Amino acid sequence: MDSTGVTSSRPGIGPLVVRAGPRDLMLLAGLPGAGKSSLLRKLRASGPYTVLDSDQVRDPLAARLPDLPYRCYRPLVHLLHHLRIIWAALTTRGPVLVHEPATRVITRSWLSVLARLTGRTPRMLWLEVTPEQARAGQRERGRVIPAHSFAKHVRRALRISARLTAGRPLRGWPKATVIYRSDVANGLKLELVGSRSS
């Protein structure tokens, strides 16, 4: 695996390759609308892995509750999403890749603690975009978060970005990779390393 620290993605001809250990808990983070879900749809891997996106909970509930505003069942979506993360960290083979904005310290903290309690290595993938790109991404997907909430995400994300691009990992996440949109135009591939042969 990569040594402790912050690295930047390097574009190539094919998909961007990120190395992952069999016991990694990988956090794909970035502003809402940054393109995390789109990136996950293009994800490929050289071995077994698990992806956990809150949309995997939200979409089935939305189909069952078409007349109910999302705000009414948002807490349930978050609860079920977090329970699925815990279960996957405890029971699944291969790396677990979690989709979260993770601009809040509390979100990063509990995921980091979960990683350590379940014998996994916390690893962050930070998807770097401008606030304007993220806002455009929200409009494109048809889910624009309120301006005051987005402003809070932006303030926190700018601090995270400044720290990571300066080569300083976030507390609890000693391994981090900064990913730029242009570098994943051809997708993302997880190259699993360190797994034992059966």
C-alpha cells in the first residue's frame, strides 16, 4: 500500500488507478454535486469490493413514497446508510468504499473510528471541484441543496482542500488521495493489493 500521507491523482490514457488494500475503508468525499455518484458508476476493480452510497437507500424509499418530500424521511435514509456501512465494515471481503460529502468533522471521525474498530485502514479519496462545479452538478441531478447548507459545506470543504493540497492529511485519515475531475474522465479503477490467495 501507499505510505502515509497525501498524494494527488495522475491522469493517464485509461481509468485513473488507485491502489486499495483488502481491509481498507475508503471514503469518497467532496462537495455535494461534485460528481461522486457519477464516479462510482464508472468504478471498476481488480477484485471484490463494496460500494455504499446513500442513494442505494434513498431511491427505493422514494419509489415507495412518491408523494412524501425527502426531508420527511431524510433521517431514516441517513440511519439506514450508516447501519449498512457498519455491517459492511464488519462482514464483507475486500475494501469498503463509502460515498459521503464528509465535510463535517463528526462524519469523518465516526468513520475513522469504525475503520479502526473493525480492523480496517481508513483511506480518503477527496474529489476536488470548485463550488460552481458542485452547484452545477446539483442542478444537473435535480437535487439542489439549500443555499445556507451549501455555504457551510463550501466553507468546510475549502479548509479541507487547502490542507490536503498542502500535503497534510486530515485527523484520523493518514492516507489521502486528491482526485481532480479531469483525471477521472475515463473512470476509476481500484487495484487491489496485498490480498491473500485462496
